[in-house]
Amino acid sequence: MDKIWLASYPKGVPAEIGPGPCESLGELFQDVCRRFPDRVAYINMGATLRYRELARLAEAFGSYLQSRGLPRGARVALMMPNCLQYPVCMFGALAAGYVVVNCNPLYTRRELAHQLSDSGAEALVVVENFAHVVEQALPDVRLQHVLVTGLGDLMAWPKGWLTNLVVRRVRKMVPAWRIPQAVALGRALAQGRRRPVAAVPVGRNDLAFLQYTGGTTGVAKGAMLTHGNLLANVEQAHAWIAPFLGAGPELIITALPLYHVFALTANCFTYLKLGATNVLITNPRDIPALVAELAKYRFTAITGVNTLFNALVHHPDFARVDFSALTVTLGGGMAVQEAVAQRWQALTGKTLIEAYGLTETSPAVCINPLDLAAYNGKIGLPISSTEISIRDEEGRELGVGVAGELCVRGPQVMAGYYQRPADTAAVMTPDGFLRTGDMAEVDERGYVRLVDRKKDMITVSGFKVYPNEVENVVASCAGVLEVAAIGVPDEKSGEAVMLFVVRKDESLSAAAILDYCRENLTAYKVPKHIEFRSELPKTNVGKILRRALRDEVLRQAA
């Protein structure tokens, strides 16, 4: 497809980006720490971490892992919400030549065991709130090193001590001694400070992250994101926002978890390049506390998903927040609803800018111009050095205004799915484009509009839920004969999971199914609606027709 979108680029945004000065994310991190040693890098629950301190702690973590004999390229899993320990461990692992495996701290034993086993993770850092799941999963994995930390461990005394005391009283904790060979992160950092980290050659083609995604099936796959992939996306995002940045230091609100690829690249790496301050929100579901935190700062940027923005604009105190310094409000992960965007603009005086990306593209593909006057219902323009192609089922390219599958080519596209060549081949075209599985169309100015998802994946508050996974879990529940999972509209989360179940035991209740799901699925994957049926619609070869069920629900709603 001709790059018709270039004519719509904001002034100052280049058509192509260069490779950038750094060869690895660790080199980028170290360069920023040298240039801005006294700037505050992270704020979390009132505690601060300057770039000088962050560099020292990250080096200590990398040194500790090396002292344990972990070879270059070993997988280091991180299982924690937004807290100061995350950037310390993430940057430390990358700079020491390791591959980071991000784990959702809300994973169940089954989900965590699959990811750790599939990735071959040898070390894991977990916040003690979630250590009980690690304890349960240990028999099924080959972890050699487990490090446990309390949320307050990197905070100054007495705040850190009080934070840990309160959390430990509220949450059921697993003491570190119950996990074989577990080490307190604080002790590991103290040991790591005794020796400098050994220099390890890391280049653009080296693997940086195994970022797990379900893709278009229910089996979680590790997208192989190289240092070059992430560095390219940082350069692309920086080129897009640079013409609109102010003169002063940037301060970005990070309410989305850094283990999610959206916040990882947009908030962590892109704003790292600017020497910015990240305000980490540990629990974004506590909207009153989040609003109170926002009121403390003259923040310049905030990212989020539609559900977060929706919750904020409906809080009575949100209008009192100071938005005078705000230049970037970026919505991604799920579709931004027009009503939410309009309310955001009315309250803040700023446009909520919608963007689009995937785990497999590190993630940014399209972003609306930051000088957009108002919400436009589009996911934006392909960013610098990015090609898109709208194709039909046979792979033929379609024209302007014709809906087809959105395909993407660019330096941010993953190296493939880890140890899954067949799955990689299924999503890559012979000419190097990634099939996104999303249906879209391009207008005459190059703006992209999503039409529908090609597959049946469900988006709950920005997180992908795959029907196959939910169905596989429910199918193993005693008393279930057949099951189908679909996504249905939901005011709070955009979409919610709905189950259709055929029972083989008529005494099976919806409550029993929900209890089983909560034991085996992360909370956002747990069905919100359950309907029992005597039979499910099927094709002539016996395949359950999810689309027929979805259409039926939508007709009833209409």
C-alpha cells in the first residue's frame, strides 16, 4: 500500500526513523542514568528513586544473578505490580544480558506454571503478596532461584516498614522460608553490591523480552521481542511525541502495569529516553486513591485504557486535578469509547488520543496526531518506518475504504513466537508482514479504523481473553458437557466474558462453575455471565459457532 498517511503527519514527525545511538536497552538505560543522575526516575506511594540510585540498585541485581552462575541469555521472570522493585530488576536483568519474562501477578498456579515452563525461566522475583502462587507452581517448573520482596522494601524507614506491616496484615502472606531456596531481594541486592557487574555484550538482535500473549489461540505464546524491536519502537514513539513536548522535565502517570507491553514501552522506555519521572500506581482500581495521587502532581502525560479513563471522569474529585501541564493523554489496549473521550476533553481541556498496537509489534503501530482537535473514532496513522497493508482472505491487498485484515511490517515487529515456528509462520506473510487478526480499513488521508476482530478474542479492560483457554478450563469442570465463551458488551470493562454451558449433571450450578474458574483463571478472565443451554449451535462438522451465539446476544440486547 502506498504510504498515503505521510501527508497527514504532524509537522516535525519524520517518515523514517534511524537506528538510534544505543545498541541495547541496557545501554540506553545506562546512558540516561549518566546524563540525569539527580533527576527522580520513579515515585511510588510517596517514595522516590533517583536515576543514580536506580543505576546502583540495578547493577547490584545484575551482579547478584551473575554471581549465582546464570549464563548470558538466561530467563528472569518478574511477577509484581507497579512498584520500585520492578524497574530495578528489569533494568538490572537487561543490562546484565538476561531475558525478561513478565508475569501477571494475578496469574493462577496453572497459568504461571505454563509461562515459567514454556519460557524456561531460571530465576523469578515475586512480591510477597503473590508468593503463595509461586509456592503452588514450584513442583511443575524448573526455577533455580526465587527472590521475594515486600512492597515497602525499597522505601525509606519507617515508611517501608509500615507499608509491609499493613500489607502483611491485610493479605495472606507466604513466608520466604516456605519456598525452597528463596532469598529476600534486599539480601540479594546487598550481596550484589560487593562486586561490579561483569560487562556482557548485548546487541540489537539479542532477545530482550519473552512477552506472553495468546495471539489468536488460547495457548499463551512468548513473543520474542529483541533489543532492536524495543529500541525501534522507542525511536518511533519519541519521533511522534517530540514536536509536542514542553521545555521542562516530563512526568508521566503510570497506572497501567509495567508488565503489560503498552506501559512497558510507552511509559517506561519512551519516557526513559527523556529522563522523565514515572509515577507508579500500584493499585489503579482504587480510583479515589488514584485521583488523590493525580492531584499531587503537575503531570505532563498519562496513558491508560478506556475503562480507567471512564472511571476517572466519573469520579467527583477528578475535575479538581491540575491539567495545565498535560500534553499527552494516550489510550490503547482496547477501543476508546466516544462518550469517554468527550467527557475527558470536557473535564481536562485535552484530547484523549487513541493508539493501536500489539504485543507482537512492541507494541505501537498506529497513533493519532497529538494535535488532534477531538476524538475521531480512528486508531490513528501508521507511525514512522511502519508499513501497513489491508488484505483479504487470499492475501490480496485491498484499496482505500475497503475492510480487510490489517497487516504490519516494520522494525518493531517481533522475531517470532518462542519455540513455535508453525505459529510464527501462520501469522507472517511471505513478504514479511504480520497478520494482526484485526479487521480494518484506511481512509483517503491514511487514517486507520478498526472494523472488527477477525478472531474471537475478547478484550476485558485492555487485557486479551481467549475463548479457547476459558473453554478448556470450564470443560474440565465436573458436570460440564459442552461450553462456548464469547465476549459481550460491558459498560465498565468494554467487554465481559459470557459462557454458554450444556450440562451433563443437572445439579451443576453457575456458582460452582464460577468457583472453579476463580481457581484456574486470572480475575479478568472469569466469566461475568453464564447461561445454560440444552444444545449449542454447530457447523456440519461439529464446530461450535461462537459467532451465532454472539449475534443472538447482540440481537437480544438491541
